[in-house]
Amino acid sequence: MARKYFGTDGIRGTANAEPMTVEIATRVAMAAGYRFTRGNHRHRVVIAKDTRLSGYMLEPALTAGFVSMGMDVTLVGPLPTPAVAMLTHSMRADLGVMLSASHNPFHDNGIKLFGPDGYKLSDEVEAEIEALMDGELGPLRADPAKLGRAQRLDDAPGRYIEFVKNTFPDGLTLDGLRIVIDCAHGAAYKVAPTVLAELGAEVVRIGVDPNGTNINKDCGATHPDALVRQVRESRADLGVALDGDADRVVIVDDKGAVLDGDRLMAMVALHWHSVGRLRGGGVVATVMSNLGLERYLSGLGLDLVRTQVGDRYVIERMREGGYNMGGEQSGHIILSDYVTTGDGLIAALQALAVIVQADKPVSEVSRLFEPLPQILRNVRFDEGQPLEAESVKKSIAAGEARLDGTGRVLIRKSGTEPVIRVMAEGEDETLVQAVVSDIVDAIARAAR
């Protein structure tokens, strides 16, 4: 059943327009607060945000909604999404909330919800919250004497910094490494450089001057060109780029090459497999991960288990199959020995641990497989169901026939914006380009 508010990663949209309004944020909080009220103890919710201007509007709205339902609110300010998951669990809170639209530009925002176990909510629980939102919430409000309170937790950044540092192997340091860190003017602009510096690295900082409107603007994990330039100018050993809420990461090697999530998972999986740490017999990834990664892991005797796009679907499959590594090509990497969601900083530290122990340049350590040519294009549409058009179906079938087992085609609607994503990969880049172009043209015609 189609959902009204929630997409693949919480609720997301343009700030101050539905569904990212004060009114809906308040109703989300009221509905979620009621859904997660259990027993007679004082109920608590942890709320964090990234650096978007609209956070100043939505944070008070959420706070008011939760307080009206009798929940105490702990405000932690700008912190990465994984910090919310960690704090929710460690503080035994009933709910965690992250205000962020991740890698989107500043004019968007989003609401991500975490349960008391630190995991993102299931589709079923989100559906229950939606039903409550569309119902009559007035009678569910708390009595005046049972209203919640709100307070700030000043030492939240320090708690997260120590937590992240403790995931780095004992006996290792980053001494002697010059690392450029790009925080995308986002949620990790303070904590990420501190972690790297306290582990011994010489840190060059970019993307650490948020002003409310520059988050992800020509920087961060989705725009690594600035990091590539800075790595070269600084003659750094490597660069690390996070996105706006720091749940994804890419690394730039000493030669300026960008290493995506597939490359990083290969590095860490090889090491963990060699020392007997990798559980489940493989890695969980999404349908977007490159065939090159799948073939590389197969050569190690490991499986690549694929899910639909969305890190929470990766996490669900990891939990079902007993895997402790999973992620997305985009850089969401989940290492469940440490965290319950994607954590760009912890993933970077695990890759750095491999690099430090190898005592070789990053460009050598990361050269494990050659990705197959993969082309991804987006087609925006305003309304309708262009994928249901016969012309589009025929174009997709023709593209699959042309690849003839040497590659694959993937078509999907975005869960966060009105676009259709067209991806193809195969051994012949020219052929892949042609297949994608033909399908994109067919969808564009059908969407008119």
C-alpha cells in the first residue's frame, strides 16, 4: 500500500511546504510519541539535526508535539544521524529523531525516526504512525500535569566522539597521515575533524563552515571535486568526504581517485574475511552495487546479497541473515559490530585501519577490482505512471536483450523525489550508454 508521508528514508520534502511544515512535524511527533508510549516510566525522545536553516523551524515543532504527548525531549543540536541512533539506545530513550535531508540541498529537510533499539522504524510501524497522523490526535494528548519537558544535552558531541574513537583498533594510530576531511558544511563539521585529530592524523578541514544554506553545496560525499582538489593541493595521503548528515562516506586516494561504497566495502570485507571477522558468508548491498564487486567477492568465496535501495532494507537483511557488513554504492556502510545504521565516520575509520596495517598508499590498497561501466540517469516527471506505458516496457525489454547476459538494467522510482532512475551496466560502455539513452528517451516521451 502506498504511503502518504514516509518514503525510503523517513519523511522528506521542501522546507515550509508539505510535508515539511510545522503542522505536519507537530503531528508526526504527536503520533510517534503516542505510538512509543509504553508503561508508566518517564518517556524520552532524543532529537538531533543537521545545519539546515529550516532546522530552527522544525525542531521546536517536533519538541512541542512530543511534549504535548507527555514525552521528555533531549535536544542535542547538530550531530550525525548515527549519533542519534547511538544516543537513543545508550540513553534508553523510547525514540530518536534526526532532522535532515541527508545529501539534498539546504531547501529540503527530512524527519528520520529511530526506535529504542537504535534501528530505523519498519514499514509497518511507519504505517501505524501515518494512520495516527490522519486520525484525531486531540483526545490522545497528555493531561496538563503529565506534559513532558525539554532540555539540552551539552556533552552529546563528546559522547559520540569517544564512541567513534573506540571503534578504531587498539594499538593503531593515524600518526603520520595527512588527511583532508570534507564535512559538507553539515552535521559532522565539529565531530569528524576532532576524531581524526585525536587519533593522530594531521587534519586539513574543508566544508566546516555551515551558514544554514551551504550544506552539501559543491562539497561533501555527493560532490567530491573540492576534496579531490584539496588532496592534491595539500599533498595529502587521502581525503574523506561525508554528506550532510554524515551517514555516508567516500574516500579520495593519494592520486585523486574517488573510492565509492563498493570499493570501501571490498577493502574492509577482504580484511575482515582474512582475520575471520566477516559473518554471514558475504556482504549485503543493494541492486545498485556494481557487478565488479559481486564478481570480486565471489572470487573470495563470498556472496553479495542484494536488496532494494535504502540502507534500512540492507540492515533488515543483515539482521535476518546474520551479516555484519552491508551498504550501498553511494557510501552508506553499515558495520553492525558497532552501529545500527550507516555511519560514514566509522566506515572511514575501518578503511583507515586497513590502510594503516597495509602500510601502503591508498591507491594500492584499494585496487581490488575493476568496476564495470555503469551509467545512471534521472528522468523527472510531474504526474502519472510513465513506467506503465507500453513504449517504455518495450524499450526496457530491448535494452535487456541487447546486453544479452553481459550486464543488467535497473529502473526504479526514487523514494525521495519525483524522478525515475535509469541504470545499466555491462562490459561494453558504448552499448551501456546507448541502452540507457534509449530508455531515458522513452520515459521522457511517456512523461509528457
